[in-house]
Amino acid sequence: MKQKKHLKTIALFISVIFTVLLIPIQTSAQTIPDQRLLPRLVDNADLLNDSEEEKLLDKLDLISEKYQTDVAIVTVYSLEGKTAAEYADDFFDYNGYGIGPNRDGVLFLISMEHRDWFITTHGSGIQTFTDAGRAHMTEQFLSYISDAKYAKGFNKFVDLSEQYLKQAAKGKPYDYGNLPKKPLAWYWLPAAIGVGLIVAFVIVGGMKAKLKSVRRQVGADDYVAANSFVLTDQRDLYLYSHVSRTAKPKESSSGGGSGGGSRTRTSSSGSTHGGSGGKF
């Protein structure tokens, strides 16, 4: 009898062990999805109205598909204890952003809690949006974000992203020594015309003043003073020749040398990202 009880206890114990082993164990580790889980515009901070969201999302989708590189914008209220770089990288990775096997893409994040912004790049986006290129880029649109003109700032970011992607497709992404020229402000055109007219008036007026004592002559001979030119001897002398040769300098690559290219880091998923950020 006691032996039977003992066997039942052992059987029950074994059953409990097998039951526990069959229960799926949940871990906190996250995996990168094979497909993008969210749209290319995520306005969790509610900075845009419905019409602005719709137009901006259409623009993001069109450019992303055209250049096969995800261009995304994310707004949040809080970074949830992470740095802006960590949040942007994780949002990109764990929501499946990036097109193709290398997950090519760029994501612009802003957080309203402490007014943080960050641009994270991945895959070919690291070469397309270099450190120097991003610095030049943010000078063009970040002021709109600072002034709470969010729709204008986001659209400017998208337009610049398309410009950078188009340039990278030519094999020469924007970098040190190869940055787009800033457009001149409209008021420089009339100012330049006005200055040009003033300078021209002064020069022509000075030349005219010097010619007051000069009178037009009828023949060409009247302009030559008598006996002012007498040719007495004529010879052609060949003295020496000298040929100077200078080696043509070779073009240097901007992919990381001489301060060019992009600095990278490893995200929590083990992915390599480029990017930069700050306050707005």
C-alpha cells in the first residue's frame, strides 16, 4: 500500500515537471520583424491634423517606394527613459522599417517631453545621409520644428531626403566638399541689381569725365603723331623654351576618410546605425 502511494507521488511529480516544460517561456528579448509593422508616419504626439497627416504619408510612401529606401517620421511625447538615439534605433528595428535585405532607411524622431530630435539611418541610408550631409540638412528644416511649424518642417525634411537619395543614386552622396549650395534669399536679387547699377554708373561717369577734351577725328592717321614711330631694325630671335609638367591630383574618397562618411553605433538589436540628434 505504501509502495503504491509512493509510486503515485513520483508519477504526480513527473507529470508536474512535464507540464511546466510544455508551457511556453516568455522572454523580454525582441526580434526584428520581416515586414514593416507601422506606417511611415507615426504621429503619436498628435502634432498634425488629419489632412496634413494624409498628404505627408502619401509623400513618404511615394519617395520610399521610388528610391527603395524607407523614409519615416515618428513623433512621441516621451522617450520612456531611453536616449533619443536608443529610442529611434529601437523604433526602426523592432517595427520592421527598412527596405530590402539591408533594411535601407532613414527615420526622423522628435519627442515633445524634453524637445529631443534624432535622425537614425540604416543600410544604404548610412552612406546616403552622411554626418556632414545631415548637419547641412537639419539647418534647412529644424527651425520650422522649433517654431512649431511641424507640417512645414516635416515636408521640408521629406523634400531634402528625396534630394539626398537622388544625389546618392548618382554615386556621389552629399558629404564634405560635396554639399548642396544654399539658395540665396529673394531680397539679394534686387540688392545685387541695385549695387550693379550704382557701380556701372560711377565707372561710366568717370570714363566720360576723362574724355571731355577728346574730339572725334575723321581719318585713322589723325590719331598718330607725326614721326612718333620709326622702324629701323627687325629681327626674330628664338631664346629658349621651357615645358612644365604637373601631376594631376587623384580624387579622394569621402567614405570615412578626411572626416567624411558616417560614424556608426550598434543598437540593442545588434544592428548598425548612423545618425545624429539634439534639441529643438
